[in-house]
Amino acid sequence: MAGLGNILITGGASGLGAATVAVVREQGGTPFVIDRARPAADVEFVEADLSETASAEAAVRQLVDRAGGRLDGVFTAAGIDACGALDVVSAGDWERVVRVNLLGTVAVVRAALPFLKESRGTVVTCGSTLGIKAVGDATAYCAAKFGVVGFTRALAAETAGAVGVTLLIPGGMHTAFFDDRAEQYKPPPDARLNQPEDVARTVAFVLSQPPGCEIRELVVCSSEEGSWP
């Protein structure tokens, strides 16, 4: 199959997900997007709330049908946060972060797995530097991303030889991810962050590896970013 093949991308309407859609297309692949918002790019798209397992799984099935039953890769870029101390963030907001970032990732991968086994495709999960380094006022996000790290490592062991599994650990990027935060939780004006397009190219590099050759984990962040190491 030419290029990267059929690649399912969650959160593909904005940020790193949208940047990956563009790079996949540039490299001859066909992106398929799950998001709550319609992508600006003209791609196959299903609207779904990843906090709802049934909705996430149904969206995967719909897009695989549109892809003719073949799926070559999955990138779980969708994510949210809820900054603040544990006793300040509402239980609903806290738990939604875990549902979207962790349980939504699991639901999408679970639904995609039979098709990835058939194609010997690749899963790329999106962790965070805060999935390996804990900070205050981020208990929900850290809990979810630490969970993604553990899930991905266990999945790699479980599917070894059948499906490629890679954990991407990105640092901060110049995206709208920080826009809705209170000022105290936004990166300072002089923060060293990566461009999402550059990180997206690392995702495409992972997806381009032949079956049996895997990049198990990679950290991609600005060389001067404060959240790593």
C-alpha cells in the first residue's frame, strides 16, 4: 500500500491531531478523524465524545467501514485537562479528564485492534511529560497520562509480534490546548514550546516503520522546555 495507509486520528480537528492529519496526507496516507468538532481539512470524520465508550467504539467502526475495512494505524491525540487543586476541581471535571484521556484512548484502541492485527498496523498513544513527572494542581491530568503510559507499555507486551505499539511523550506545544486555562496555568510568554507540525512528523515516522520494527517510546519536547526532565 502506498504511503502510510489508512490512519485513524482522535482529536484530529485541532492541535497535534490536526497537524498529524496534514502530515499523514503529505506522506501519502489517508487520515480518518474522530473529534467533537468538525475538522477544517476535508477528511472522513465522525463526531464522538470519547468520554463515552460506546460512542468511541461506534465511531471507530464507522470509519473503518468507510476505509474499506482496512486500518493501518491509530494515533490517539485527543486530550483535555482540568487544572486546579484536587479539592477545587469538581468531581465531574476531574473524572471527565480521566475518561477522555485514558478510557477514551483504551476504547478506541480496543475497537481498532482486530483491524490492526489483520494489517500488522501500529498504535501510537499520546502520553505527556506529565505522565512521567507529577506536578501539583494537575492530579487529573497526571493520573490520566500516567495511566496511558502503563496501558501502552502493557499493550506492547500483550501484542508483541502482532501490532506495533508506540508511546509518544510530547512536551508543550504551541496549540489551543492552553487557551481555556486560568492565567496562572498558562505557559509564560517566553515558554519554549514545540510546533505541533514538528511533533506530527515524529508520529508519521513511527507509523512508517515496517512490521516488526518498533519505536516503543519517544520523548519529543523543546530542548529548553521546563517540564522535562
